[in-house]
Amino acid sequence: MKATLRFTLVFLFSSMMVLTSCRKEETEFIETPPEDILHANSVAADLIQRTASNDGSNDNILDFANCFNIKLPIDVTVNSTTIEINNEDDYYEVESIFDDNDDDIDELDINFPITIINSDFTETSINSLSELNATAMNCNGENVADNDIECLDFVYPFTVSKFNTLNELISTEILTGDKELYDFINSLTPEDITSINFPISVVLYDGSQLAINSLTTLESTISNVQNSCDEDDDFDYNDDDCNHCTPELLEEFLVGCEDWYVDRLKKDDVNYHDVYDGYDFNFFENGTITVYWNATSANGTWLTTGTGNNISVLINIPALPLCNNNWSLQEINNTSLTKIDLRLSNVDRLRYRNTCN
């Protein structure tokens, strides 16, 4: 009898604790300001989901499609070179092979079948190139406005809470990535009372981080910045290789390494790759250049201005006129070999290479 009474008391106490806990969470929902309640199909929910949707433009060098990307890893053959693409950094290896020679026809063969990840994170199996191209035709074209918002990213993890008024179930979920957030927004119903546990942080397109303390602020922030950046929804993989370039970074490479040599040189659509074969170029911090070849030397100057994808490099070596121009810095490639690629009007090209890394 005592044992039965003791069990009954324990059960009643436990039940009271559960009820108290549930009521506490429900009270927290009730105390949430109405403007911070996230409703299904609201403007705020739409903006959040569009920001969390899968951006398909990061692998356009492979599929020429902005509304999906290819699930990794995959095997591809690039101009007869077979490589395994395991992560986004390997897209750059594909580009490096394409960039290596201006006079060939760039070809990329994908080893099918593959899986693509759509903007809503669903996956589709693709069995051939024709099937991939047909699927890509359903995406918006180059630089055509699409639904996803790329000018802002969420910083994870953060917590969301939901109370369903029909079944009175309360749930709390820790979100760790875009797919989880997208699916959470997708699961909302009109019967759900939902809130984000602020503060959270977002990263803007310029790399700055911003603390967000309310749903109203989050909605206005996404709305204000959604069209404030270049979402890079084009198929020109060669147009934005210097987002983080600075004159100081370029100087660090050119001055820090000795004996640069020219491995690519084209002017007026004529190749001059071999004209300066055996010439060693040395760049100095004071803006001078010294070139040595066959016991001969020449001197000149160099000057950089601008930043990012708009850096100009003025080279003037009177004895070597083919090098001279006010070039645009295309990229700084620091992989197995260090390459400084300079372009002009997408026709003229000067590329310095070095084994210094």
C-alpha cells in the first residue's frame, strides 16, 4: 500500500512538472511581441526562405544553370585531363585548365549519372548530358532576376520555436544550415505560432556581420539588401577572379618572388609567348622592374591602382615594348605555380609565372 501511494505521488509530481514546463514555454510564446511572430506565407517567411534557398550559380562552369547545382563528388574530364571534383575549390582547377591556353577549344565531359540539388534542396538524378541541358533550360538565363537572395547569409546555429494551436504541441529546433531553415519555413501552417530566438547574426554581401534583434529588423534588412549586390548569375567564370585582390596583395607576390617569367603573351590577337623566353623579371617595392637575359639587362617601372576586380597594372619597360600596357589584373593564382594574369579587352594578355609559392 505504501509502495502504491509512493508511486502515485511520484507520478503526480512528474505530471505537474511536465505541465508546468509546457505552460512555461506556452507563456513564453504568449509573451512574444505580435510583430515577432513568424506566420506561414508571410512576407518575412518568404524573404527568409528565399535567402536560405540553394544557390545554383556557384558551379556554372560545369552546368550553365542558376537554379540547381551538381551534387559532389563527381568526375569530369577537362581538355583531356580527368579530375575529381570534391568541393567548390575544385571548380577553380577546372577554370585553371580552361585558362591555360587561349588557342584551344575548351571541353568538359561529365561522368554520368549525376545528382543535382534544386533550389528547394530536393534532389534529381540526371543520366545524360542532353538530360542535364534540358533541365538547365528550365532555369532563368544569364543575369536574369531569380527567386533566391544571395546578398545576405545567415550565421548558424540559431534556435526557432513553434506552438501548434490545434494539437497544442510545442517544439524547439536548433537550425544548423540553409536546408534546415528552408525546410522549417516550408513546414509552417496557419495554425503554428512561430518565433526565432533572437538575437541572430547575418553576413552581408560585403563581408560585414550584422546582429539582428527582431523579426521586423530581419525582414527590413533582407528587403533592403536583396538587390544590392552582383549575384554573379552569369556563365563567364573569368570575370570575377579578383574579388579579394588589392594592390598590396599583388605587390606581396611580385616583390616577394624573384625571377618571374612570361608564359603567356598576346597582343592584337597575335601570340608572342616565345619572344621573352629566358627573360627573368624582378619587381621591386620602389616601383621599378629589372629584366635579365643572356648577360643583358633592361629597366622599367610598374604601378598598381584600384582594388578587387578593378585593379590596373601599368607596366613600362622601354626596351621590351610588348610588355607595356595599362593592364587589368585578371587573377592571382597561387596553386602549384604562382601566376599573375593581366588582361586588356579580353584580347591582349600577359601572364607572369613563378615557382615561388
